[in-house]
Amino acid sequence: MKKLTQLLLNCSFLLLCSNYATAQLSDTTTIWQITTLDDNEFVGHILSETESTIKFKTATIGVITIRKNQIKRREELISDASTNGLLWTENPMAFRYFIGNSGYNLRKGEAYYQNAWIFVNNFDIGLSDHFSLGIGTVPLFLFAGSTTPIWLTPKISLPIESDKVNFGIGGLVGTTISTDFNTSFGYGFGNLTLGNRNKNLTIGVGYGFVDGEFAERPTFSISGMIRTGKRGYIVTENYILSTGFETIPIFSLGGRFIGKRISIDYGGFYIPEIGDFALIPWLSISIPIGKVR
């Protein structure tokens, strides 16, 4: 009798463990927006989740069950002071301004392709929540075999205080591909971002190098972004370059539009050293690839 009782207890324990493993309860305080393959959108809380389904509570139609293979994307909605209390999706491009980086990073599995002015191409992927790696090129070989640059951009992000202070360190390491001319180049940087993903200011310092020889003086940067609405941001990115002979300031101002499956940056860079009205326009698009939260 004792053996039978023990056997029943063991079976019950295993059954409970199995149920816990296959149906994990989620934090019902987090608000999610789930978009299915047929472009229906549901906003609400995740009640439980298995390997194949999500039990989802909406405010309008109650509790529904959604199969994971029917989900196109799942995004966490935020509602705080930075969104004026409205339900908005999180800033998907918080890791970058126009060109330079913030102290934030891509999360594990997130990936983006960026194209600027047709020719400049970048691909970035989050290998963990705190480490990302990018690769980029300008395919000039398409034009009579011209020298083509290619580069890698590793980055580590370290949160000092969650959603308030983030430190980033990384760089760009590149080379040129050519039959008669090759050189290496790069840039190493460290930056500190104050603020959240919707409104922040980043102060940075870095050193560039060419063929293993570093610049004598550092480059300083100050950048920032402010969310203006559900889809819009104001973005600025500014540098002070020191060549050893002169100091060259570079200023920029523009905006960012965040769509459902695309981000568009637009604006201009102003370099006083090359003329009073020398405004270099900026236009780029970023497209998410793979996992989307």
C-alpha cells in the first residue's frame, strides 16, 4: 500500500512539473500588441503561454487563444511619462541615431538592415541583450571595379541604471577590397546615454585610425532624440573633429518616422568649414529582419 501511495505521489509530481513546463504563466501587468498573419491586431495581456499557443486577454473580445505559427509579430506597449500616458510601441531604433550609436543596444534576436542613399548598407543583429554585431559595405566594385570598403561594427551595452543610464563601448573595423590598393581603417568609441529609449542624450568620445596609426586627438560627439508622437522623433547628431591642424565641427538635425515594418531617417548635416550654406542631406531606411518583439 505504501509503495502504491508513493507511486501515485510521484506521478502527480511529474504531472504538475509537466504542466508547469508546457504552460508558463506570464506577467499580466505587461500590455502587448499581437499582429497575426492576416494583419489583425490584438491588444491586451498574456495570461499563459505554451510552446504552440498563447492565451490572450483583450479588452474588447475577452480571452482568446492564438497559435504561435499565426503570429507575425509581438510588441510590448509602453505607457509612461515618455509617452504622455498613451499606449505606444517601444522605440525599435533606440540603438542608433543617424550614423552614430547610443548606449542602448539591440536585444537578442533583433536584426535590422539599414540603407543610406542607396549605396551605404549596414546589417546589425543582437547576439545577446548586451552585445550586437554589424557588417556594412559600399559596393563600389559595381562601378568599373572601384575600391570597395567593408567593415564590422561590434558593440557592447552595459545598463548602469535601467532605462535611465546606459554605457556603450564599440567600434568600427574595416578594410578596402581592391586589386591595386588596400588599406585598413576604423574607429573606437565609448559613450554614455542619459534618459530612456524615447528621450535621451548621448555624450561620446572616440579615436579613429588608418593602417594601424591612431589619430593624435579624439573625436567628441553629442547626440539626442526626442519622441514627438506615436510614430515620430526629432534626432540630432553632432561631432567635433580634431585633425591636429584644425578643429572641425559637424552639426545635424532631422527626424525619424517609425512605421510598422520600416523606419525612415531624414535631415541634414551642416559643416561650417566647407561653406556658409553647405548642408549635406541625409536619408536612410531601416527594415527589421527576423525576430520582432
